[in-house]
Amino acid sequence: MVLGLPAGEVRLLDAHQAWADEFELEKAHIIDAVGDYIREIQHVGSTAIPGVPAKPVLDILVGVDRFEEAGACIAPLGKLGYFHRHEYGIPRRHYFVKGDPRTHHLHMVERDSHHWAMTMAFRDFLRRDAASARAYAEAKRSLAARYPQDRAAYQRGKDEVIAGLLASAAALPHEAAVQLLESGFTVIPGPSIPGGHARLSSAYDHVVATADPCDIRVSSSTRVNDIVNRTSEFDGIYVFPPLLAACELVMDEPYKLSGTCLRTLSPFAAAQDLHVDVRYQTDDWPMVGFILMVDAFDRDSGATRFVPRSHLSAHAPDDNPGTHDASTDVLACGPPGSLIIFNGSVWHGYSENRTDRQRRSVQGHFIPRRGRAALDYQARMRPETAARIGDVARHVLGISS
């Protein structure tokens, strides 16, 4: 039997050419049924990766223009035997299953979505990197042997492997990696946000306006804690592959997300004193921080300033106050959507906001997995968040499924 797996069972088969053949046959049927709505259709999951063992169930990724219009595909796909399970935990995804025992999973998402990009990046990375594909295969076999009747434990183990591979799949550009290691910070294009920048900006303002007062701290800037348990627009930020790659590069040990917040710098706010988030080679070291620019960062709006190479020093700015030469500071500037990634030991602080406008950003930091996170995401987890986030997010958050 080439395809078919009873619910709840963990059983892997060696890679089989018949899986690719079955996909091509099914692809033709799907195009015949709903081709007018499809921009692209791809074979994904482990059955799409040569040499990798897989559960005998095909995963099919279908790209459409708009999630709402794709609702017209439900009835025609039903005639092919596909049962529609709505979004099934992932916003703006039509999820279908076929067969008893299960033979096919169909994921219908917008072609320009974060879900499409992440799924294709992971598949293509394993297809071109034989060593990583072998490591993934070995990990899956080991986990399946260890947990043949415990699918949740199998999945948790696989999540850890996937998180590391995703970091490798979209590693930092070489120049950015060098700058992060040598200077202590870098600025790169940030993740694609579903709905674009306008939707992120609107979601940001909504969260700030409706947040529980217990999550808000006000000084020269306003912080709203926890981007995880908000709206789906923030979901792709803390699992952005280049950001995870930076954690792998800097920390060189298992890591997790610690604190996150929305941070709004007030108009005409004075410059922040330079500081470090963690001292070099102390018990809490190392740390990786990030700042996603919701508004542009420039010399007038209070862009964050950094002292290059200061992350290599055991000293902090408050050890010798008043002695720092400000001419060595570098402003991290960029348009909305840019992402600052920095070593938590680098000296930094926002500069003066000379404008009459607020300057908004999404911020957070990662710490060693052995450490205690600033926010307890397991305790804070809302049912709607747990239903929509993926396996990589659960691993990064350090929570159980």
C-alpha cells in the first residue's frame, strides 16, 4: 500500500517514487476541478523530499489569490473526496483531508502568504541540502521508533529538529552575519506580513488601544507586553528564519523566546541612556534581541543607536558614566518593515525623537533554553493562539503542544 495511515498512528515508510507519481495524478484532478482559482500547486511535506522517510500521506499545497474567493473550491473538491476542515488552526488556510485511512492533506493558502513562503523554503532547502535531509531522516526514524503510539511526543521531538533546520534553510545573508558577529548588530529586510504593512500598522494600533492595563508600561515610551497572544499579524515575526539563524549563530546552544512587546516612542522623547540587555559572559549570557520597524527609523525619529564591537567588552556603559565618546555611535536606520537583530551585550539605546510623531516598533529577545523567560507563554497562552500557531512557534516558545 503506497498511501494510507490510520488516525493517531506513527508509521514511516522509506521514500517511494510512487509518491511523486501519485501527486502528479492528484494534481491533474485538482486542476480539472478548481483550476480557475489556482495560481500554483506544489507537492510538499516529507513525501516530496527524496530519501526522507514519511508517513504515507501526501501533503499538497495549493496557492490562490484570495482566501475568501477560494471558498468556491470547497464543493468541487468535495466531489473528489476532500473533506473541508475549515482553517484548522492556521488563519487564512482552507484545510482538506481525504481518505479513510488518510491518504491526502490539502492546504489551500494565498500564494503570497507567509505560510506558503515558509513551507516552500523548508521543502526546497531539504531538497538541495543532502546532509540536512539525511539528518532529518535519521531524526524522524529515531523518534518514530521511540514513540510509535505517542504522536504528540513524536511531534515535539520533530519540532526541535525542524526549528534548527529552518534556521539553516534561510540563514542570514553573509554580510549581515559578519556584521552581527563583528559589530554586534545588523539591519535586514523583515518578514512578509499577511496583508502587508498597512495591516500590521492597523493591528499594532488595535492592540495598543485594547490591551489589558496590566500589560502596559508607560514612560518616555509605551510598552505593551506579549506579541504572541495578540493577532495573527505578529505570528511570523518571532519565527522569521533569518532571525532564528541569528540565534543559532550567536548563541550556539538551544534557545527560546523570552520577552516581547510593542514599543511606541513618544513625540519629542529624549535620548535613552546607553545600556546592555545582558553583560558579556555572565550567567544570563548570551542573548539575541530584535526590533521590527513599524515606522521608519531615521536620525529624527529616534532610531536606535549602537556602539559597534561593544558586545565584546565585559564593561557596560554605567561602569564609567560620562566617559563614552558618542562619535562612535551608529544609528540603525531603515524603512518600515526593516528588522534590527542585535547581540544583547552590545551597547545601545534609542536616540532623541525630534518629531511630533510617535515611532512604533515590535521588539523581543531570545535567551538560552536553560534560562527563565521574561514571559511565561505557557501560562499566558490563549486558546485561539494555541489553535493557530505552528510547531516551530511552539518549540521557540518552549511550550507543550
